[in-house]
Amino acid sequence: MTGTKGPHSRQIASTMAGIIEIKNGMKPQVGRTSRALIKAIVLPTVVFVLSVFTLLEKNVAAMAETDKPVVSGARVAGDADRTRFVLDMDSQVEPSISGLASPYRLIIDLPEVEFSIPEGAGDNGRGLVRDWRYGLFAAGKSRIVMDLTGPVSVDNTFFLPAVDAQPARLVVDLVSATPSQFASFVKRSREAGQESEKMTGTKSDRLVPPADDDKPLIVLDPGHGGIDTGATGVAGTLEKAIVLDFASLLKDKLDESGLYDVRLTREDDTFISLKRRVEIGHELEADLFISIHADSVRRGRKFARGATVYTLSDKASDQLAEDLAESENMSDVIAGVELDDEPAEVTDILLDLARRETRSFSVYFAKILVNELKSAVRLINNPHRSAGFRVLKAHDVPSVLVELGYLSNQHDEKLLTSEEWRERMANAVAESIHGFFRPRLARKQVTPSQ
Ligand SMILES: [Zn+2]
């Protein structure tokens, strides 16, 4: 029913549904049989009526700026026994609620909505909710992730339709629970999630295969995105935004050369899991994978600044690298993605050889890159470092992670947002890529010398 949210359809939807009650998280509780009935009779009717309206409103809808439901307010109230989370909305949506442990989190998935709430609204929670964040999780899907102070159970979830001046509200009531109660909630919500995914048939992210096999394929990976904002600068710059800008600029430069096939792991403000990023490089059989970041450092290292190039290693080169990898590897936890168990160390000798070769190519590229950056921008001391970054783990794709600078440093933040600096940085990275592929491109030259 997406894309059918004209004013009429909204009215119909809210009149029909009234108050939807959802118990123990997950789907609205209307009983198994009645749910089946709704699916069989009511839903097709609603869909039909809505599509008629959609047809009628086609022209109007085309002109409308956005037809996404808008979240205009959010609050948390209550105490450590009982906490209520409220979202003000302009139309009714159906939430899907699930949980994840270690650390305890509650996840509210919604169809794509527009969050029109003050920045930092979720920084301070209350009662059972320590803090919360929100954003686009995937195409057509928005997500709220709450960090909980401990195990909870979802006591009640309901939607109050708009009345007079009051906006419609989505209400989620949490009560404190035991770890085992939370564990069974997690299990149930996971099963429900898999079920609904099966029913809706999630869109597969099919990748466009390389157009020209002769061209080296480069994957640029702007870090974070959507619900995972990454670091926030002293002046409020968001890491997810500047790394996307930088990756797009770099892609333009590489495209101009006509020498490469360049892909981005994300082209908008969408969340992509670390595992998916690695898969994209692997599936495209990329020749080079560059993850782009601009983090913030903890533990009082406010003065750390300058660009850094990281490669993968089992043991971190130093404490800063270890801390950074740890915070980068948190991306999936932040977005409420279930972590896969680390695959057991594969002992296959061929795979091991491939991995070694890939690692030495990664280090080789890192060295070229550092050399190129040296003459262009300020670098941190020991600019080539290493640690266990999950995003660099493709065994067959040479991969590096570039920290453009540190958003925790105000001077770096100023540079990262300056047009002139970004030009210089992008030119230097492009130059190092030319250097890395020069031997291969030279071999491919068919034009004989005069
Ligand atoms: Zn980052």
C-alpha cells in the first residue's frame, strides 16, 4: 500500500483501522483467524479502493512534495518500572517491533517516514530507555533503535487516531522484565520478522555486473548512513554526510578518466550493514575497495588529526587503531542488525593463500596512497595503521579504509567541509589509484609505439 497516501486514503485508512492494538510487540493483535480474514477480504478491498483513489489523484500526487508519513514529535516518559514511548504522526502506520540482546535494544520498524523532530531528540532517554536514534534503514523502511537500560517486555502498543488539534500518536509501553522473558521476546520477534519478510518478498539488491571486463572495478564505500550517523563534528557535521559527498566527488573524478568502472556501496542516506558492504565488493569481483570515514576519537585524544590509511590485521598496530576499529565495527549494533557469528577460521590452504595475497595488495595500495596524500594533505603521525576492521574482511578484494580526518578536531572538521581541501584530497586519492593500476593498464595498452 505504499505510495497511496493521498489525503483521502489517509482518512479512509484511519477510519477503518481506528485503534490498532499490538501486544507483546510484533504485529497488531487481531487474532490468527481474524487476521486471515482481514487479509482475505478487507485488505484487497482497501487496496482496490486506495488504488482507485490513487488513479483519481494521480496528477495531484505527482505534484505533492512528499507522500511519506511525517513524524512530528517524540517523547519518552515514565520510570524504571514502566516507560512509555510516543511518536506524533500525521497518518497511521503499522509498526513492527522486535528486540536484540547484548546490548539490550528495542527496534521499531516503520514504513519509510519523514522524521521532522529536533536534532538530538533521542540523546537522552528516560526510565527503561537510555537513548534512541532514528533514520532510514533501507529503501522504503525507517527504523527507530532504542538502547535499553535492561531487559523489557512490550506491554502494549497502540495507535491513537488524530483528534481535533492532537496529532495521531503511536504509543509503545514498556515494562521491566527478566532476561529470559526478553530472550523469548527476541526469539518470537525474529520469527515474526522472518515470516513477514517471506510474505512481502524483500527486494533483492541485485548488483549490475561490470559493463567492461577490461576496466578495473573500484568500489567506494562511504561509511555509515541512515540510522547510523557515524561521528558528529564539534560544529555538528555528520560523518555519514561528508563521506558520501567525498565518495561521490571521487567517483566523478575517476569516471572522468574513463579508465575504471566505479561503484558506490550507497548513493543516498541509507544504512548498509558491514557484511553487505563486504559482499558487494566480493560479488562485483572488485579490484579495489576503499571504505571512507571521518571519525571521532575517544579517550581524550582531542588533538588527533590528519588523514590515516588503515588495512586489516589480526592484531591492531596501536591503541588508536584498535579503538577506531572497535567503534567502526559497532555500526551494525547501532542500526539494530543482528550480528552473524564470526565465521570459523577457514583452514583451506588455497583460501589462505588468496587471503595473504589480497592482504599484500591492500598494504601495497595503502603505501601508494600514503605517499600520494603526504604531498597533498596533513597526515597523522604513522599514517598507515592496521586493525580488525570488519568491512575490510573480503578475502579476495584488496581493501583499505581511509579516515579523511577526525571530526573530533575542530580544525579537521573545517577542512573536511571545505571545497578546496576536498578537491585536493580527492585528486590525491585518484592519483594513487592510477598508480596502483598503472602496470595493469599499461599491459592492456594495445596501441603499438610509433
Ligand atoms: Zn566511521
